[in-house]
Amino acid sequence: MRVVVKVGTSSLTDADGRIDTSAIAKVGGEVAAVIAAGHEAVVVTSGAISAGLPAMGLEGRRPTDMPTLQAIAAVGQHRLMATWDAAFAAHGLVPGQVLLAPLDFVHRQQYLHARQTLERLLELGVVPVVNENDAVADDEIRFGDNDRLAALVAHLLRAGLLVLLTDAPGLLTADPRLDAHASLIEEVLEVDAELERMATGGGSERGSGGMASKLAAAKIAAWSGIRTVIAAADRVGVIADAVSDLPGVGTVVRAHDRRLPARKLWIAFACVAAGTVIVDGGARLALVEGGRSLLPAGVLGVRGAFDAGDAVGVTTPDGAVFAKGLVRHPASVVSSWAGRRTSDLPANVDHEIVHRDDLVVLPT
């Protein structure tokens, strides 16, 4: 089995926010054990900023401005990698650093290059250690940790299992800090709106993810045909137990039979919608059943101030989102074109609001 293991900042740092070498050694040892059992493993790691703060004399004083965070990540990334190198060297393994960016999952050629590199590393017996390039990719630092990245890597490599290691035993029925009776949800067949509401909330002071982020990643994995386990990083044997599908190891999110292509996954689950385009019943039918592009004639209106290239939700008049896509015109243009036929629009311009190649009908 090919396994992608993601471990976040909160699970790799101590109470003071420093990188905890023993925590990395523990995960590294368990990854090594899984590899020794005949599986392939990829690690997706956070922690570059935490590794860089002490080196720059900024312990306990984490900056908030993006240029400084990016600079700290640049200082910390090779220090983080050195810790992983030591952890794997103790088991005779060699790690290889791979820094990815969102465009690697959007553009076909870059997607294939990323897959080729990761596949070759695995063929050579190297453990790929993946992180987003925090020094230049501000979205990752600003909006969350590497849960979505790990899910996309799992899809990229056609993995059989995604393990999201965190500082909780899995998804609980309530916040244990507020409800002493909160219990572990051991199995999820479908990540629905009710479950997502249950998991709302940010990460810890040291991590930027949270259970909502992990559920979003699990949804990506599920629609990639990949089983996900959300479990505690400090649980002994957690990765081997996840591989064995041991009951109670954490929260298991089961895979769907249908797989979405990588680009569609990115649009559907990883791009934040900047606004919405409201369409009529005829347009909805053409998009859902006909696989057509969205044209101005079926547009009733817009919400939000989006630009060309932004992700938008496509909704019915009652507000139900049934599709998502990358819009080709800004909100002002889409609004002014709403309801107009192609023959009534300016010539020599792209008349499609969302091209079918940039549109995904959301799974229901």
C-alpha cells in the first residue's frame, strides 16, 4: 500500500513552540516500520516557521506580517528538513525534500512533473518529505496548514491511505474542553454539512489547521478513492494501525467509488470561492446533465466582488450551490451580461462565464 502521512505543526512542536525532535523521531520511526513491512510512504510536514523562529531570536514573538513569515520559513525549512533527515537516518532511510505549490496541481505539465519526481524518489527507496514552499506561497501560511496539500499529494500518487496526524484522537462529537462526554466518531461514510459544522474552528496556537481543515482534506481524499484516518500523533503504532484499518485508531473516512480528476478536485475543494453566480433552471440543467459551459443567457445575477480567474460558486435562485468553477470575467462584467444572448455581446471576446473545463458539478 502507498501511504501519505501528514503531521502538523502542533504535533511537531513543544509547549514553547520549538520543534520537538522526539516527536519527529517517533513519527519517523513509525514510517520506517511501515516501509519495512513492505509499504511505500510519503510524509507531508509542517513546521518551517516554528523551526525558523528560534534561529532568528523570535521565540514567543511570532510576527504576523507575510514578508516576515516567509523569511522565517526560508530560514526554518532546511532546519526542519535536517531534523527529518536525522530521524530517518536512524533507520537507514534517506529522505528527499519536495516543495510544492498550488500551480503544481492545476497545470497539467507541472502536475505530471511533480508525480514523476515523487514516483522516482519512491522507486529509489527515498522517503519524500513534502511541504508547501512557505517562503513564496503565502496562501498556505495564511489560510491553513498542509491538510489539503496532503490530500492532493495522495491523489497525485494514487495512494491507498491518507493519515492525518493531529493532537486529538480524531473527530469528536463535541469539543472536549466544553463537553466532558465528547466521544470519538470512529467511522464516517460521508462528509456532510452537519459533520462540517461539528468540526468548525481553527487550529491551535502553534498550528494553523484544525479539524475542519482535516475534514476538508478527507473529503478530497474520499473523492479520490482514498481512505483517510484522522488520529493522534502521539498514539503508539498509529501509522501501522491505520494501515491495518484497526478499529478505534482514530476517525476513518471511507473512500467513494468515483474519482474526480486532480484539476476538478482542486477547483471543488481547495479553491476558496470569491463570490457566486446565480443561474436559472435551464442553465443548471445544461451544466449538470449536459456538461456545457456557463453562458450569460442563463445567468440571473452575481454576489461578491470577484475577478477573472477567481473561483466562484454556481447557485440556483434559492442559494443552493451545485457547482463551482473558475470564472473568466470579473463580477461587473458578468452582472452586466446577465441574461443576454451571445449575439448581443461584444464581438472578439470570450463569451463563456465559466468554461466546462474549469467547472465541476459538486458531488452530492
